[in-house]
Amino acid sequence: MNEHTISNESLIFSLLLVLVAIFISRKEKLALEKDIIWSTARAIIQLLIVGYVLTYIFHVDHFILTFLMVLFICYNAAHNAKKRSKYVKDIFLISFTAITTGALLTLTILLLTSSIAFTPIQIIPITGMIAGNAMIATGLCYNNLGQRFQNQQQQLQEMLSLGATPKLASMSIIRDSIKSSLIPTVDAAKTVGIVSLPGMMSGLIFAGVDPLQAVKYQIMVTFMLMATASISTIIACYLTYKKFFNQRHQLINLENR
């Protein structure tokens, strides 16, 4: 296996790429310089901390530590998904339930089929991938639901006045929101290998693994991303739509929020 390590000097020189982004932002008057510097510094600090933590967890290789790290990843994914909800407040618990359920079900299937082993070196990176993808899908779900409930208030009011339950009146919105939220994941699956060589596959090839073996891993990743995003989005949508109605099953006016 060919190994290539990045020296500290090479890493420092790679910061020139960030300077390019800052230069473009300044030249085009985008006013993103502070955000670029802050996000870069934050990424470096976060990744260094995670690197030391993972080194310790990989060395200890304990079931409880590994499971706690899985929950920690899901917690952060839920926290960030919550921030994407512009129309509904107090949605963290729904986000955590949806993302954690999707991630745990996917991991369980992978473990039962012996696709992976319950070791931190496998469980933690895979959890990061599927939780991150679920975070994006659920975030899109919240925005899609909010926009559709806001745009279709008249139709919803009419259906409710004719005796429809909130769930029946909302079904088309729920289906459309789930479909729209899964489009990025579906499109990514369509173009994998043709337009893009995703992270796991590229990393394995870069590390010297046989391309066909790397392809097998990437196929598994594609399957698990699709499953987790679908499960998480469905749970998030069906738990969130109720928040657009009050206790008397009346539609809440989003414009007054």
C-alpha cells in the first residue's frame, strides 16, 4: 500500500488556498473575509480536537465510548438541523429523534449483515457520514414544510372547513416535502462515479486501496446514505407537520409568527 503523509510545512502552505478565497471575496466586494477566516480557524480547531479525541477512542476501543460518540455526532447534527428551521421553533427533539433513529437503524442493518464491525474506527466515521447527510435532508424538510404551509394556507383552510383532519389536509404537503428533501441525495447517487468520486472512495484510492475494493465501499455508502436520509426525513416530516396546527386542529397563521 502506498502511503503519503502531509507534513506540517505542506499543511501551512495549503493555507494559500484560503488566501485565494479571501482575495476573491475582497476583489468582488463580497464582504466574506471575516466569515472565511473565522470558519477556517474554527475548522482547524474542531478537527484538531476531534483528531485527539478519536485517537484516544480508537486506542481504548470500548463499546460505551463508541456509542457515546455516535450519540454525540447525532446530537450535533440535530442541533444544526434545528437552526435550519425558519418556520417552527423548539424542534431539536424532533431533529434528534429523526436523525438518531435513521442512523441507528442503518448501523444496525450494516452490523447484522457483517458489512461493518462494531469498532470505533468503522462505526464513528460512518456515523459522521450518515448523520451529516440526514442533517441536510431534515433541514430541507423543515424549510419545505414551512414554505408549503405558508403558500397553501387557503387550500388547507378550505379542507379543514370541510371536515378533513390535519393529517389528511397535510398529506400532499408532507409527500412533496419528503420528495424535495431527498432530491439532493438521489441526485448524488445518480452522478456518483460519473461526475464525482466521493470522499470514501477517493480517500481509499489515495491511500493505495485497489479501486474495485474502494468501489464496493462506496456502493455501501451510497446505500446507507439513501436509507438514513429517507428514514430521518419521513420521521421529521410526520412529527413536524403537527406543529403547524393548534390544539383545536386549527391552522396557525405563519405570517404572524
